[in-house]
Amino acid sequence: MNHTEQRKRLRAVFAGPKCLSPASVYDPLSARIAESVGYEIGMLAGSVASSTTLAAPDLIVLTLTEFASQVRRIMRASRLSLIVDADHGYGNALNVMRTVEELEHAGVSALSIEDTALPLRFAQAEGVDELISLEEMVGKLKAAVAARRDPATMILGRTAALKVEGTEGAVKRAKAFATTGVDAIFLVGVESADQVKAVCDAAKLPVMVGSAPASIRREDFAAAGTRVLLQGHQPLPAAVKALKEVYTHLYGGGAPADLKDRIASAREMDTLIGSETYRKWQRDYLR
């Protein structure tokens, strides 16, 4: 499956009637694991990439080069249709064009550009989201659409307006985003399915939703126009917890044999890293 086919598979999800959730992945191995259990769609968030690449918080200290390199490694190892959070596009509209070029070349199926003012400006109130002007965001999205080379690549306009300007502001922004040629709207700060429906009806585009109250049923999201629903990024902290427990056990003098039931078997590891394929290549090309 090539990148265009992966992108068309994701487009079919956004064009369909169901609401699906992607696997939160962060490196080639996690992507392989997600794929092995049946996932066809993956998500690499900017916060997750910053944590795993730099061991740093989500403060836009990760560079585009580092992010694209991680995407490229993930796509080389998996066939997932990968959605990525490209934050603010790493700068102005021209930087957004470069972001699209790099991430598309790396193999993403979809990328989102958001309207939050990033990085934090000097003396900005902590925990308070600020939005760039609607005019600037429209320009950035137009630039993103113009920069893509494969028409199957999806561009998502992400807005935090629900948290800053309420439903009315989110609807206004989504309608404007739709005029740029983007393929979907990415909403964060959702509190009800009615908010999603209002945005979807106004923009006439499918919606991807970030974290939302657990009280909202998936069926209600689907009926409102949500086609992709994020569920957080639990795999990374799960891996962190497992690693810390193993390191603590071994550092404290625990026997490696005691970990047998808590770690993947050699057979599982061989399958995930493609050992048999490499053994075949060794036989074919090193003998």
C-alpha cells in the first residue's frame, strides 16, 4: 500500500457514516503494535512527539525537521493512515507551506493546522488560549491547500474557538475555513454533540473531535458529523509506567526471570521487528 492509497483509505473514513478512533502512536514500534491489533488509522500528536523525541512538554520547542523525521520513521515501518497534529504550521503562511511539503513527503495522510497563537508570547497569561485573527488563519489554510502535491492528502483546519469564543465563534471560523478548500474541521474543547452539529452544518464538512466528555455517546458524535474521535494518548503513559516498573524492579536487584509475565515474548518481538524478513535477506544477500 503506497501513501496515496493510505490517504484514500482515510478519506473514505471521513466520507463515511461512522465515527472511528485512531491509535495514538509515537514511534515505528508503537505503530507496528497498533497495526498488529487491527488499527488502520494512527495519530501522532505534537505533544506526544515532543515527549518522545525531546522528553519536553508541548511548548513548540520541537522543530519541523524533528517532527517530520519521526513521521518518516513511523511511515517506513507501518501501513497506517497517519493523521498528524502540525500545530500552527511552525510559523506564518509560508512556514505552513513548508510544513505541508515536509509532512506530505514523509507520508502523512492528513495534517491539521490550528488557529491558536503559538508559541506562547511574552507575558501571556498561563492556561489562556489566544487565537490568531480569522484573516491570518484563512491565509494559512489557503497556503496549506496550495502546497500539497497529492490531492489525496487531507488538510484539516483546527480551531480552539469553542473554548475562546463559544459555539458562535467556532461556527464563524469553520465557515471561513471551508472556503479555503480544507477537507475537514478539527474541533477541540467540545462539550456537546450539538456543538459539533452546528459546526458541521455550517461548514458542510466532516469533523474530527479532540477529547470530549465521556458522557457523549459515539453514536451521537457520528450523527452530528464526527468521523474521527480522539481518545487521548494513553499508550505513551502506559509505556512509561511499564518501563519505570521494569527499571525499578531490575535496579532494586529483582531477577529478570520474574518479569516473564510482564514483557513481550521473544516470538512477539521477532514478529514486530520483522526478524524473519531480515533472516531471509541475510540468506539471500549475505551468503
